[in-house]
Amino acid sequence: MPSVLAMSTTPRNLTRSDTTSLCVDTQDYLVICERAFPNPKYGWSWCAVDDESLVMSDKRLDFRYLQDNFHLYQAPIEPTRVLDLKAASGYWADKVALVNGSATVLGIDIAPVQYATEPNCYFEFHNVNWEWARAPGSFDLIRGSKLLGNVKDWPSLFRSAYKCLMPGGFLELYDPLFSYLSASDDGELSWKSVSRQACELGKKTSCSFAIAPGMYTRHMVRAGFVDIQEKWESADVTKYELHDVESMLRLLWYLEGVDDQEIWARLGDWRSRLTSEADSVRVRQVAVLGRKPFDGEITLASEG
């Protein structure tokens, strides 16, 4: 059954983990109006990595799992080897390691910002868009969150995950989207216009934010996964969505050559408008779960 943990919303000690592998300049962050982003040398990411953003991300995970009855993952197994594709602060990986004390949990990221962790939890410097150097069958659970807008080649990612999973292992993705249900589309400063801004950022970084129902499922079927469950839902907009929007906009405007003074001015205008509309807006979310078949298992694909 999915593992359950009562997660605390208290910010943790911001001591960095000594189980993180580092490159020399990985901590040379790109700072845009007091918000830090990973070093672009290793790949663009809209996910901010300053302490305020990481604590906000941790609290968002708490909020998500409160909504989901505190399930850390939906895969119906007790995993022994886990891979977190975008570790961020390391919070999720840390909790999985705590609940599954005999498991080995590995998180990867392009920013070495992981907090102190359980002894069976490790972190490595790696970008999901790079070649995966893991042996086939290395993991029985691979999980990813906030990958949309950070992945260049989705079919390649699903093929790599499939290869690295043990037979019977699961891939699980969850993404809050820059897509909103709102009655208002009033000009340049509406929640719906945020989606258009995200699309513009995706063009500049070659990491698309575009998604439609069934997209993950199609990629997973082609990669060989079975028992795929794709779930779309919507939720009230919170301060966490606003924080992500501001991070995304900072990076977009930076890449457009906007100076800091103008970025601050734009952020003030956007924050005022989006906050005033937030009570009537819902954010779309998608979760998908799929299993790698066991050796010799007959599937629809193999029958075809």
C-alpha cells in the first residue's frame, strides 16, 4: 500500500546534506531580484532554490499530502530502491527514507541545496535531461514532481525511467500546472495570461510547459508501461502557486533582457492583480502512475 506519514509543516534545519555530490561551481546560483535559480551552465530551471523558496516548496508538499491523506506515493509497493527525479530540498526523499528504513533513496538535482537527511537517503548532482548512467533494473520506484517546464524530451525520459526500473517497478509523476480555471481573462495581468507567459518561457528554454489530458499516458504506453492511471484534478489557488508564478516570471523576464528595476515593478503589478483574483481561480494538476511489466508478463502491447 502507499506509504503514509504525518508530515510536519515546521521548517527543518537548513544544514546541507553531506551525502550530496557536488561540482565546483554548482553553487554559483543565478540570482534574479533576490530569488536564486540553479546555475544555467547545467540547465535552465524555473524552480527557485533560495531558502525561502525551498521552505515554501516543503510546505506545499505538506499541503499536498494533507489533501491526499498523507500518502507519500501511490505505488502499491514497499519500495527498496527509490529515485526522486527532482529532489529540490530533499524533503520528499527524506520522508520516504524515514518511512522505509531498509530502502535506499536517491534524489537528483542540478542545485546542491538538499537539507540534512536520513542515513539511507543520498543525493547526486544530475539533470534529468542528461543521459541516465544507471544500470537497467536499478529502482523499483521512480518519482518526479515539477518536471513540466524542466524536461526537454518527454519520450526519452519515459524510456530512461522504464529501462532503470526493475520488472514490476513503478513510475509516478505529479505536476501542478501553470494552467488555471478562471472566468476572467482580462488583459495581460490575469491568471490565464500566466499560462501564456509559461509557454513563452518554454520556448526560450526548450522545456515545454504544454500538456493535455492523455499526454503522459501516451508516452508511457509507447515506453512499455502498463496499468497506467492518469488523474486530472483542480484545486484552490494558494500562496504556493503565486510563489511559483513569480519564480517563473522572474526567469522569463531575465531571459528577455529585462533589468531588475523593471522586473520588480512588473512583479508588483502582477502580484496585486493575481492576489485580488485568487479566490475565484483554481489550478489544474495531473498525476500519473504506471508499472513496468514483469518478465514474461503478457500485455496488450505484447499481444499486438
